[in-house]
Amino acid sequence: MPTARAFAVSSPTARFAPITIPRRDPGPTDVAFAIHHCGLCHSDLHTARGEWPGTVYPCVPGHELVGVVTAVGAKVTRFAVGDKVGVGCMVDSCRTCRACQAGLEQYCETHGTVFTYNSPDAHQPGHRTYGGYSTAIVVDEAFVLRMPANLDLAAAAPLLCAGITTFSPLRTWGAGPGTRVGVVGLGGLGHMAVKLAHAMGAHTTLFTTSAGKVADGQRLGADRVVVSKDAAAMAEVRPEFDLIIDTVAAAHNLDAYLQLLARDGTLCVVGAPPTPHPSPNTGLLIFGRRRLAGSLIGGIPETQAMLDFCGAHGIVSDVERIGPEDLDRAYDRMVASDVKYRFVLDLPQA
Ligand SMILES: [Zn+2]
Ligand SMILES: [Zn+2]
């Protein structure tokens, strides 16, 4: 049985430590690759620290992994040794339900989605799936993405969660030339939403609580930045938005943004707060036929479309690269929102 070096936590309060994990022998449709970089997502932190129910330890997080193919199974047709590839939040699903058949594996109706970490691993009974804070992985080719050759591999890693999580609702609700898009929050997700909405041709407004982020918002592509703590500035914003993507993962008043939607506009939440948002005023939905929606990452075909879009437009994440010894400190800084705008872990190469 092949193994990989990984960086794991053994309890909600433990620090990261190196361990050896099993990785299966590549089957006929499997792709094995050396992981070079892995983005750090807030979901990793919530899972590792036991802030969401169900973490099984040892836990190896990471679902923004990129690297280079080292072996392929006999029936693999789409990848070859040496290819630059990535894996996002999922490594398998039931593949037969309506959602999977539609390429929307993240909404698998049989609860058959296998997430990249902390899911039961059918290939290795008794083990959970182990994520990208590791040196190698084996994944069925149906869940492997092709990384655009022109993008810096480390900076492209966060596209696999932060990128697709914002790209999918932008595409679903038609962001493009002639539309007005708002983005709430300038963190890992928000900074990707601003870049992508701008590249799609939408007039893009960033809402941030921090006056210190105005210049950064403009640099990332926002046509306008509104400091949401400034009541006078908020009062000047007209109800003009076709789509607002709310990336804030803390409970807050959604009415402040619902009332900024144009008729038929959509407020889409993509952050997962630990406690629910206060119930919105449904009158704001009725008057204006507005929608409040949510969206979860994106399916495999859409994730490849997102990567191809980013390749064509030269879009990557703004990243700060770290080594395994920095993981605990990086998590503490993520809690303090002290990162511009995504940490990426460099994995040691054998
Ligand atoms: Zn994520
Ligand atoms: Zn399914």
C-alpha cells in the first residue's frame, strides 16, 4: 500500500504534526499525483478544530490541492504523467442520481458525495478521506481537474474552492455585461468574487466593513467600494443590483442587502455562519419579486469551466505561501482575518 506524508491534527486542540497516511494503489480509472500546493480554507479550520460536528481524528484537511500527475490507471483517458492537475472539495459521488447525472455532484441526492477530507473512505474501510495537507493523493479521473498551463500553480490552488464557490452563483444568475453585481465581504471568497465578476463584465460593487480595504477592492477590480459601516454611504446606494453575493460567514442582517436588489434581483449567500442569520423581512422579497438564495461550491464540469475561464483571463488568487510548520499560526491569523487573501501550503517534495 503506498503512503504519503501528511500534516494532521489529532484532536480539536492539537497542533499540526506530521503523520504517514495510506493512499490506495491507483485503480484502472485513478489518477495519482504529487501535491505541490494546497490552499487553506475556513472549512478546514472549522473541521480541524471540531467547530462543526462530525470530525474524526486524525484529520488531514485541505480541499484546494494542485500538483503533477505521477501515475495513471490503464483506463484513464484524460490525463497523463506530468500533467498539472487539481482536486477541489469532492473526490467522488454516487454518479447515478439526478444531480450527479446533471454534473452537480455537490448536490448528490443520495448523500453519496465523498468530500476530499473527513468523509468515509470506501477504498480504505476504517479510514476517513485525507485531504490536501499531504504529499500525494489518488483520485478517480472523473473528479480530477485540469489546471491551466499559464497560471501560477500555487496561486491557482484557491480557485478550487474559493473560486468555484463564487463563480457558480455568478454564472447561475447571469453576471455579465450590463448587469450590476454586489459582493459582500473581502476575504478569500470575496476577493475571488470581485475578480470574477469584473472579468465577466459586470459592474461590480464591493461592500466591506473595513475602510482600510477600499484601495484593495479597487485594485482587485471593483468599480465601486462601499464601506458598509458608513450608514450615510449605504443610504446612497440605490436598489439596482441584479445579484449580490454575500460571502460573510457570520450571522448578520440580510435586509441591508435585500433592499438593494433591483426587481427580480437575487441575494445569494455562500458563507456558512455558525449561528443562523436573523430572519429576513419577507416584505422585501414580495415587493420587487426578489430572491434570497444559497449556493454550494460547484459541480465538476462547472469547476473545469471556471478554471478554463481563469486561464483565459489570467485570474488567480492573491496568496501568502507557508510551510507545514506555519499551519497553526496561519489558522490563528485566519481567525483574525489577517491574510490577503488566501494562505497556500507548500508541500515538501520527495
Ligand atoms: Zn473551502
Ligand atoms: Zn448522486
